[in-house]
Amino acid sequence: MTDILDAIRPATIGAQALFDKPRAFGMLIDGSWQQAADGRTMESLDPATGKVIASFPDAGQADVDDAVAAARKAFPAWAGTTPAQRAAILNRIAHLIEAHIDELAELETLDQGKPLYVGRWAEILAAVAQFRFFAGQATAIEGRTITPSITYQPAGKQIAAWTIREPVGVVAAIVPWNSPLVLTAMKLAPALAAGCTVVLKPAEDTSITALRLGELMIEAGLPAGTLNIVTGRGAVSGAALAAHFDVDKVAFTGSTATGRAILDASKGNLKRVTLELGGKSPVIILPDADLELAIAGSANAIFFNAGQVCVAGSRAYVHASIYNQVMEGLASHAQALQLGHGLNPDTQMGPLVSVQQAMRVEKYIEAARVAGADIVTGGKRCGKFGTFIPPTVIGNIAPDMDVVREEVFGPVLVVQPYDDIEEAVKAANDSQYGLAASVWTESLSSAHRLSRQIQAGTVWINCHAMFDPSLPIGGVKQSGYGRDSGLAALDNYLEWKTVCAVI
């Protein structure tokens, strides 16, 4: 690991404006940009430097009420558009995101801290892909014809039956701070394709790209009120959305604790809820694995985006015969990563999103050290603002350590040897979470067997964190339920209606 690098000035005009002087954003309600009814605001900081780069409204109940009312008013017209009309607008949104990709990537880096290449070449392009994929699905929503076995129809008559897919209604989409734009797209694209209207609540630490996306979506021709964006604190505006009686569905990505709170708040009107929650994804490396691929892949699985990834491979189980070799490789990989401001092209890993998050991660590492674990590399906060955590590899762990059992959400990998594969599978499944996992082996039989035995919503073979809009992503156990991406995501926003007729 080399020295932390300073920021350099962005290349795009929009990002330069924030870099030079904080911007006051409004929130989007019924097609217009507004301030909070009570005038409250919040600040957004560059997590690498602590510099204020923007402010935005701190929405309260009155603002949430206005946004939900706008979405409710817009719903009949949007639901009544033809699938081709919705598809055309979604494709225009995708085109505009792509046209502004450099600006959006720089804004994401300033707001969240991730290296510029991560936003530019991975996450913003993935957001484009989400809108294009669901533009195609908008015209492929189908019901079914059914031949029922009803025997008591009137003489000389027949029974005809069929199903219709209809949009759920008003959706509250609540997204986290780790990958703001792509996770926003994963909610908005299928909801809009289905004919729903949306109130989006971005994370309070990372609202800038959501607001910029709102501007682009208006430019693409999205009707007023179809998308509304309220900014503010999750405990206030997020909670108000989850409990609102005029919201038909909540789509949430975030922590398991917050997911439980949302589920509890949703009970009032029994709204539909999908939850993509925490993870503690295991990585199992078999003795026949391609070690060069497995070591690099396992390191990337945890150090990508500074470990702030819901599916991060944070627990590695390595066969005892190759344990020392893998540990040496992981530590070497970690030590070679260059930390720095995300706008610096030499940066390979940026800061955590906030001082509070960095302190939280550091506490997990220190508690593991006190409990007897070996901090092989990394472990201490650094940087002028205290938001950087060096890539950290921990050995000599015990299964009951918090760093093993809880979602750390930072660049922290715990590594444990195993002697037989049944032991590794048991350890991998010994978790409250079940979001994702990866298996590294050259054996096709082992890959197939383990992919069935591991309790997770996604299992990757000889790779980790491979995403595509066609592939459903979501978890089991306390990692939530429902799926983002793929055809399963579209189902989140559609209801079945049965029609039965005597003819």
C-alpha cells in the first residue's frame, strides 16, 4: 500500500462546479424542484477530504405527503401509457445517462468516494444497462389464458378465464449509499417499466447522482409526478414513506436492521415489501482451484469499493493444504493497493463513505485483535479526514468473533483453513445471512454440488460479484426476500388479476 493521494480537479463542468463551490440542490416533487416545507437542509461531504460539496433539503412528513400525493395523481396516466411508450422513455433515459457518463462518474466519486474507474466503467454503465433491459421488458408483460375445471356453468355456456398483469401502484424506493446510481436504477427501471409511479429516497450521505438523474429523466420526457425524489434522513423521511398509507409497495436495499424497521412500518396498510439486506458472503477455495485466479478474485471480492458492497466476499474458507500460499497472496495483493482520492487516476481504493463508517469498521478490527486474531495487514484508519481503512486481512479467527459473524461493510477479510469440504460448507452456512457466495474450483462436480449446498441467493463459480440486468440478485434468511434485476424484479411491481367469464 502506498501513500494516500490528493484529489485532482474533475474534468466535467458539472463536477467542477461542486468541486469549486458547494451547490444547493432541491428535491423533485410533481415535476418541480423544491425545498423542504420547514426549510431544513443537510450537507454532503467529500468523504476523502471532509469538504462540503453540496446541500439538499432535509425532508419531513409534509414533504413526503406531497411527493406521495404527486405519485398517486400521476399513476393513472402513467399506468395507462402503452408499453411501447414507457419503453421509449426508458431508452431515452439510458441514452442520457450514457451521454453524461463522465459527469455522473465524477459526481459519484465526489459524493461517495469510490475510485473514478469504478463508477465510469462499472456502475454507471450498469445503470444504463438496467434501463435498457427493462425498456425491453416493458413490452413483454403478459397474462395467461386458463382452462378451469368449473362444472356448474349454465347449460349451453362455457367458462373463459385469463389473467392480466397490472402495476402495483405507488412505489417507495429506498436505496443505500454504497453504489448509489446503479442501485437506484435497479429500483426505478423495473418499477417504471411495469407502469408504477415512484417516490425515491436516496441515502442521506449520497443523494447527488440521484438528483442529477432526476434532471435527466425529466429531460427524457418522464411525465411530472411519475418520479419524485425526497432527500433527507432515513429515520424521518424514509420511515414516513414506509408507513405511508398511500404507498402500495416499498423496495428497499440496505441493512438488515433497517429492513426490519421498514417491514414493521409497512404493516399499517399491508403494503408489499421487497428487501435486499445485509450479507456476510463466504468464499470457498478448494485445493484444485486456479490459485492465481482465486487469490486475485477473492481479493477483489472484498476490496472492490473498499468493501462497501452488499455481496462482498468477507469470509474466506481455504483448504489447509493451500492456506499459507493463499494468505500470502491475499496479503500481498492488499499491500499493493494504492489508496487515494477517487478522482486521482492512480487510486485503486478510495475512502469509506464517512468518518462514522470508518470508525465502525476499525472497531470490528480492534475487537478481533483483542480477541486473539492476527491482523496480517491493514487495520488502522488513516488519511487527513480519517475515512480510509487500508485493505485488511485477518487470520487466526474464531467462529464466534463479531468480525466473522456481522456485516462489517469495509475492506476486511477474515480467512480460515478447513480440512474437508463438508466442514467448509457448514461454516459458510453458519450465518444469519444468505445473500451470496463464491466457490473456486476446477472440478465441475464440486462446483455443481456446492452451488446447491450453500444457502445463498447467488453462488458464483470461479468469480465473484458478476452482475447483469438479466440475473436476479437477492438473498435468503436475514438477507431479505424478493429480487432485483432479471424478470423476477419486474414481478415485484406487478399484480395478478384473474378474470373469469361465462360466455
